[in-house]
Amino acid sequence: MTHVVMLPAMVSGATAGRSPRRFVAIRIGLVLAAGLSLVASTSGVLALSQEAAIENCRMSVGKPIVQACMRASGGRGSIEQCRAQATPKVRACVVAALNAANGRANVAVAIPTEAAPKVSAADARPAGFVAPPRSIADITTILDNEKPDLKKIEETQADADAEPTGKESRADLAQFYLERGNARAELGRLADAIADGTKAVEAGKGAVNPNLMGRLVQFLVQQYSAAGDPKRALELSQRLLTTASNKGAKGYALGANFQIAQIMLQMGDVRQAEAYIRRNDAFINEARTSGMPAMRQSYAIYGQNWESAIESGNALIFEARGQFAEAEKAFRLSEQRKRAGMKAMLNDAENPPSESSLLLAADYSTLGQARMKARQGRLAEAEVDARRALLARLKDTGKYHAATPRFVMGLADIMVEQGRYADAEKLVRVAIDINRTIGVTPEAYSSVQLLSQLGSILNFQRKYEDAIAVYAEIDKAIANWDPQRRQAFEINGSRVTSLYASGQTEAGIAVAQQLVKRAAGRSGDQHFDTASARGFLAYGLMLAGRDDEALREFKAAIPVMMASSRENADDDDTTVVAARSQRLQSTVEAYFRLLAKDRDNGGAGDVGAETFGLADAIRGHSVQQALAASSARSTVKDPALAALVRKEQDLTKQVNAQLGTLNNVLSLPSGQRDEKGVLAINASINELRAARNKARQEINQKFPAYADLVSPKPPSVQDIKAVLADGEAMLSFYFGRDGSFVWAVPRNGPVAFAEVKATSGDIESKVRKLREALEPQAAMISDIPAFDVQLGHDLYSLLLKPVENGWKESRSLIVVCRCCRQRHRR
């Protein structure tokens, strides 16, 4: 996860300090009025002026100290040394006196009502909420109609390739390398950007003021973070905190603490991350309450922006802990404060940032709200916010800008969660086109990540040949990457799926075996990711005719996948989340096909009974998930039950968030991650799971009816037989994406089980055609089509005949399918 915080005296090259031809460089010095040399520009409106406080403290505190010092030396001591002894106490006296006389309550500056954007409430749609259109034609029309500004793109590339003249001073050279590094970062040239950041810091040592040095170090931190080197980024962020202790650069402490918190989360240490975010509380409390004239003046200008940074930090921690409603609120307040503080920043700040950079920071907070709403299942509202953020970016900077792909992908992620894969594909292709047009290199991480997301979405749509072509493009782009860095893109389930679909079974098996080994090493055998990898391997073994090996892998994978299906981590990459849900279904369907094949070949065992309960569990999985969500909670009338349900669901979200953090940490090379942090996050997950399981047990014991509603146990074959009357049988159909199956359960006798040689789409088309005679759209009797007897017989042969032994002696059939539960009599 990445958050952007815009602060005065805390400016990143990635968000503000780009080429002077396009952005105004920010050089704002945040002055903390603890020194005695500051001039109080607002003393006329304060109860005690700074000059008066200094004079009072000099006479009441400083003079006695100096006199005592001189007496102790017999009058032979240095008056300057004696004054130096007095200075700290005089300074403390001045601060205390001004705070006592002019200080304020610890209350944040109010958000002007006219500056607050209209946003939906955290847990309910507003009265005027209108769902977005079920099409992205309006967005794509805007994107398609905009043409690239070739002159602007050429300027960026020229900035990235510029060379120093050799006549620059060290300070000017530091500024040159910062600006060139910014241009290179925009183009995805991370190695070059890191080299320029390093040169800028070296050139600036002793030659630039602390404020500019803070900017140089901060730029370098962001490049190392983007390059996947959190340890180096952390080292430099700690250095930035040291820089922030200097007068004129203290505002960087807010940003440095935030950046360190992000890195700590990347390395898996949520508690340390929160500790650094909490460090900013002391700064904001002083800024709010200070009676010092300069701080009061600074808070009047920068207060909204500082408060926005505090909210962004809160959102960072809330999201990491899975507290998505709280994170949504913090992102909303962050956006409101960013927008509310823009006028003062632009009009009153010294060397103000560009308006575009301030708008960009606000739009990132809007995108954060969209992400949090999506994670709460409020996808329509999430889409509204994602659209709002993207349209704002297009209005401000246009399509062909380095930041635009991220906002395009913010909307694409929500399309994936809604299952609108064709729309998501269009958006990803737009993002790829933007990157290529503005000159981002193919080997840049952002370029490869976009291609990987496109590959996953193509697989969702079964465009396997297209996906294979995308993966070939990825392989070419990452050929010169470090081997450990390449693994995430070379070894993944989406690639395995494409290899199988294109007939490269042995190659797919080889990748699947690596995937199992890596997942087991990271997460253990009982984790969903390991079980999912085994599912990929099992499918390939089945395709290769290695049925016994496939059966063994299926039996190891499916129980773990079922048990942990409610614990699929919320991931920044929504294609991963969607893939996990599909993976469970596809693995079970492949297992059924293998068992059906084994039965046809004379295999032993009651396959029908073994598979029946599993099919019912898969059928009801989405329903159970929906009932367990907030919609179910809203129907709870008992306050005690409502509190328990809220507690259990919140703990589940926190477990999911922690699992997502753990997955991110484990994706780092071993030399880059903090093993102590890994242990700490595992311990935290175990604590949260224990608390959640305790809440579930309490719900089961005290409110069994509700427990059965949200998590019904699938009936066994014996349960079904017990309720069937004489002459009755139950037909159960499972129509899936990759395969369909039918079970016939008679009151007496074995269960009949068979694979249906058709997909859900095939069945739907046949049934729709057959019903044209029963539900005619005809004005006259002569227009009614004849009943298609042959098609009816085909459906009988397809659906009923394979399990005829299980129902032919029955007078009544109870039919259950994936989409309906109906009773039919014959």
C-alpha cells in the first residue's frame, strides 16, 4: 500500500519537485519559534509579545544566572560563556510564558464547510446517492479522445537526459541532480533516479540549507522504496529525521515519520509503524496549542495541511490493521483538509507548491476512500470515488501524465471486484498505453506490474493465448532483473493457468512445483496460498495423465482451501483476490472430473457420497459470505448478538489485513525483510485468530440460530436420505465455469454421480431455447413455435440419463441446482 502526504518543508520529487518548466519548486522552511532571534509579526494581537517575553525572561531568569556565573569566577570568567549557560533556561522561560499567555486549546483547526467535498457516509448511502453507470463508456470516451502532448513528453525525456555544464556550484549541482532524477523517476528509470539522488545528496553536503537537504534525502528514500529496497530506504529515512532536527527543516519530521511507518509496514512491523505515526501527535499538539508567534502564524498557513498529514497517518495504520471503516473516515478527513488548506498554502506560504501537486495529494486521499469502501463490499460507492479521483486527474493534468495510470488502475481494480473483466481489461490497456507513450521503460516495475495485471484479467476471460503473449512480454522486460525480484512475475498461478491452456502442460507443472515449494517455505502447508499452489499442480498432473499423483495433491489442497476460504487476505492487487475465489471453485471442479473419470474406469469407493457434501459447500459459499457481511448484521435485533457479530467481523478483517501484510513481507528477498518483524506479525495474526475464534464460539453457543444462518453446515448424504419419503429421490446439479456434475440421491441405495459434458453457459442456452415454446413472445397462436422434442431429449440425455440408476425407481424428484432450489414431480 502507498499513501502520499503533502507537507510544507516535506516535499517529494515523486509528488512535487519535478522539472522547473512544469512545476514550481518548493522551498518552504518551517520555523519553530523556540529560538530568541525570531521576530513576532503577530505580536500586536497577542496578550504577550515575544519581545516582552524575551526581555522579562532575560531579566528574571537570565540575569541572575549570568551574575552568579561571573561571581563564581571572581569576575575573571567569560561573559559569553556565562550567557551561554543562561540561554537554554531563558529560551524555556520564553516558551512557557508565551504558551501561558497566548496558548490555545488542543483542538484542530475547523474544516470550512464550503471546502468539504460531498462524500457518502461511512456505513450508509446518502439520501441522494446515485449508483454509477454499469458501463465505463463515459470514461473511455474521455481517455480515447485525448491525444498525447508530444512536446511535453519530449521535454521530460530531455530533462532526463540533460548533462551538467561543469560550471555549477555545489548547491546548483545538487538542485540539477534532483530535477534530473525527478524526470528519470517519471520515466521509470529507477536505477538512474537513485544514482541522481545519491549525487544530489553528496553535492549538497555542506552546500545547501537543511530544508533542501531534507528534500534531497526524501527523494532518495522514495526511489529506494520504489525499487524494493526497504532497508536502504529505512536507513535514509532515519537520516532524514536527523536533518529535521535543524532549524528550517523541522517540518520534515512529519513526512519522515510517515515514510518510516510505510517501510515498517512493508517489512511487516505494524506496531513499530504505529509508534512512528504516533510521534507526529506531539508535533501537531504543539502546533495547535503553541503561544509562540511564529508557530501560530505557521499553523494559520499550514495547519490544514498538517492535520491532513495526521489523518493520512491514521489511515495508514487503520488499513494495515483491517479497520477499513475507520481508514475510510481518516482518508475522507485527509482529503477535506487538503482541499480546505489549499488557498492558504498557495497565497500565504513562502515559495508555495504548485496547485497541481496539492490537488494530486487530495486525489490520492479520494482513491484511498474508494479502496476502503471496496474492502467493505460497498462497490458501487467505491466506483463513484474512483471515478471522481480519475476525472479530477484528467481535468488537472490530462491523460498522459506519470500519475494517471495509478488512478486508471484504481477504477480497474473495482471493475475486477465487480466481475466486469472486459471493462477492467480496457482500463489496464489504457494505463499501459499511457506509460509507453510518456516513455516509461518496459523494464520499469510499474510497466511490468501493469502487464501482470493484464495477464490475470485475460485469464479471467479465458483469453489464454493473449495471456501467454503478455507473459512473454514480461519475461523479456525482466530478463536483466535480480533473480529473486523476478520470481513474483515468473512464478504465479495466472502464468500456470496460461501454460496449461496453451498446451504447455509440462512447463506449467514445472512452474506449479516451484510455486508449491515457495508458498510452503513462506507460509507453511496449512496456508491458503500453499493449498492453492497444490491445486494448480494437481490440475496439471491430471492433464498429464498422472492421476494418482493428481489425486494426492487434490486431497491435500482442498480441505485447507475450504477451511481458510474466509481468510483470503485483502490485497492491494484485486486481481489476486478475485483469482483466489475462482481458484477454490476451479480446483474443486477439476477434482470432481478426476473422480468421475476414476469411477468410469472402475475405481473403488463411494464417489457420489464423497463429492456430494463438497459440492453443496461450494454452492453455498457465496451465499454464506454475503450473509456474514454487514447486510446480515443490519438484520440483527439483539444488541448483544449485534456486538458479537461486529467484533467477529472486525477481527476477521484485521486477520485478513495482517495476512496481506505478511504476504507482502514474504515477497521480499530474505536479505531485505526483517525476520523479527515476520515473527511479530505471525504472533499478531495468531492473537487475532484466537480472539476471533473465541467470538465465533460465543456466537455459536449463545445464538445458534444465527450461527446456522450465516454458516450453515452442508447436509450429508445420510441427512438427505433421512428426510426423503418413499418413492422420492433428490437430483443435485452443479453447473460451473470449467465443468458440470449431477448427483442422484435415492431414499435407498447408492448415490449416482456423473460428469455433465457441458458448462453452465451451454446448459443455459439449451434451456432458453427449449422454453421458447412454453413462454412464447407471440401475438398469435400461429406464431408460437413447436416444442423442440429433440432438444428436450438431448437435455434428458445430458442431465438425467447419466444418473438414471439413482432416480428411475422414484415417483417424485427434488431438483437442486446452483441457481435454484425447486421441487418437480413427474
